[in-house]
Amino acid sequence: MNQYLVGGAVRDRLMGLAAKDHDWVVVGADPQAMLRAGYLPVGRDFPVFLHPQTHEEYALARTERKTAPGYHGFDFQASPEVTLEQDLARRDLTINAMAQDDAGTVIDPYGGQQDLIDKVLRHVSPAFAEDPVRILRLARFAARFADFSVAPETLALMRQMVVDGEVDALVAERVWQEFARGLMEARPSRMLEVLRDCGALARLSPEVDALFGVPQPEAHHPEIDTGAHVLLVLNQCATQAAPLTVRYACLCHDLGKALTPAELLPRHIGHEGRSVPLLKRLSERWRVPTDCRELAELVAREHTHVHQSEGFSAEARLRLLERCDAWRRPERFEQMLWACECDARGRLGLEQRPYPQRERLQRDLQATLAVDLSAVSAAALAEGKRGPAIGRAVQTARLNALLALPAELQAV
């Protein structure tokens, strides 16, 4: 029984990166041998075990055979006769198909080390085409290793997979899982670029794909193309280390621009309202978590108002806070402002421009949160006010809090 470190841990070590996870392959063993050695079984579809001390995953070397469309349609065979090379052959990319033995020797039957040197993402074998998840994984790796290119033959294979309908067999949970991870990589725009190059983006998210080629006013958007703008916004999210909720909101914030009537182009009056049903449809299809979809709807609806808020009166700013449910959901309001800043800076040549709207509205929120609602309500009751009148007294107190801010924080 021989054990080998495999996959990402080997790749990352060769790249000088810290390995997050350690996966192992065991050659020459069967499940009974693993159980006798004290390993704990966890795999349902194929034999995977947890090491009794480290709790790292050890999988028996296995081969696989395609039996049905989609990524569930595989028959796995694990036996002591399966070699390390056979196990590595079923992996997606050459840079993930390397192993390392106990002596530190790298086993690299498919040229992964050379592809690391050349910075190329290349499939191991034609079996890549049997699993559509690999398209998403490759796009995610392109977002992580932004200076890597996709091998021409691999891109051609991915395009054929899209034509063959393999992408259409993906289940929502897996699509969201890979998209979410890709959005959190160092350069999320690369994920969308790769998916668009192979045609998968149009199948997985026609709402986002439709943004490419849609013009915008050059005065506000030097990059002009709406799709290019979204890519820049996502990269701003990465630069600012924004959380997933903010990144998903930025992905969806301008979806309605694809539906702007031709006679209104390149302006996009009313795109905010057109964006909401589109992102709801996308969120439903991908089964996006509630926190992500709620923030996305808020950003889509209000981002233009936030951009314009420097010219707002105290009354208009108060209405903005109310529409955003900022007093009950202050953390979500802060994330909305974060997404709006990424939107404002996701423009060609304007990546470093100031965005005072964020700090200004944060101060507005803190000033209104500081209002003593109990005291205001008690005073209103003492004056004989009831029901809606108490609510109006609270709003007046909040407005006065905004009006009491220093003059430099008021509308110009």
C-alpha cells in the first residue's frame, strides 16, 4: 500500500504557495485494508477515508467511466490494481494531475510541471469532456491564476462541450458553488472571460452575457461596453477584498442595461428597475443564498441614487435610508455602499477616484442610529400622539439629526 500527495497541494508547493488542503491517493489497497489500518470511511460514491490522526482525506486510486449526461453520470472503479498514473489520468488539468511520494519526488506523467512553467491551463485527456463541471473549474483557476492562458486545444474542447449540451446538464447548486468560488478569486473577471470565450456564459447566465456589446455614455464610462464595465467592477471587488455578497451584487447591478430600448442608447434611463426581475431570475436559477440575492436587489435598485446622493438634501437622504431599511439592516446598508464604490471605480482610468458618497452616507446612518427612539416615542405619547403620528415624530428626529451634521456634510 503506497500513499501519494496529489492535486492542488502538489501544484501549490511547486508554485511556492501555501497549500490549503492536502489530498492523498492510496495505491494497492482495498477498503478492508484501510479499515484495518484505522481509517474512517466517509465516501458515498467511491471509497474515501479520513486519516485517524490528521483527518485528511485518503482516496483509493480509481478509474471512472461515463454512463450518463452531466457530472453525476459516472461509474467509479477502485481496486488495488489501479495504478497511480491511471488515477491521475482522470483529473481535469495537467497542473492538478501530479503526485508526490514520501521522499518528495514529484510524479508527473502528463506534463503538469512544464505547464506551470509555461502558465498554461491544459486538459489531461479527452475525458475532460465527460464532466461539464470542469469548464467551471478551469474558469475558476483562470480567475485564481490570472496570468495563465487556456491551451487552444482545451478551449476548443470546451466549446464542443457547450455545443453538445453538456453544460445544460449542470445542476444549480454546483453552478453556484463554482461561480461563488470564482467570484472570490484574485481576478474574477477572468472567470467570465473564459466562460464567454467557450460559449458557456450564454448558457449559464444569458443575463450577464447579454451585457457585452451594450454601449454606455463615454463621459461616465470610458470603457463604453457594459460587459467590460462589469468585469472592471468585479476586479475592484477583488482589489478591495469585498465579501461574496458584494461581489454577487456587483455582477448583477447593471443587468437591466441589456434591455434598454435602442432609441435610448447609449443612456440607460430606468435600467435599475429592469435589472431587478433579471437578477431575481438568475438568483432563482442558481439557487443563490438569501443574503446575496437580497443585497443584489438593493444595489440594483439604489446604486444610481447612491452615486447622486452628494447633491441630495437631508430629506432625500433620509428617504434613501428608509428605502434601504438601513436602520434595521445597517450591515447590509454598509455592504450596499461598498458595492456602489466598486461600481464607481470599476471604470477605465477611474479606478482610484474618490468616492465620498460612501463615507457621507455612513455618517448619515450613524447620526440617525444615534437618535434615542424610546425618548422620542415617550415625548410623542406625552403630547397625546398615537400610531402614525409617533412614526412621524421619529422621522422628524432623524431628519433633525441629519440637519445637525456639520455644514460640510450637507448637500452642496
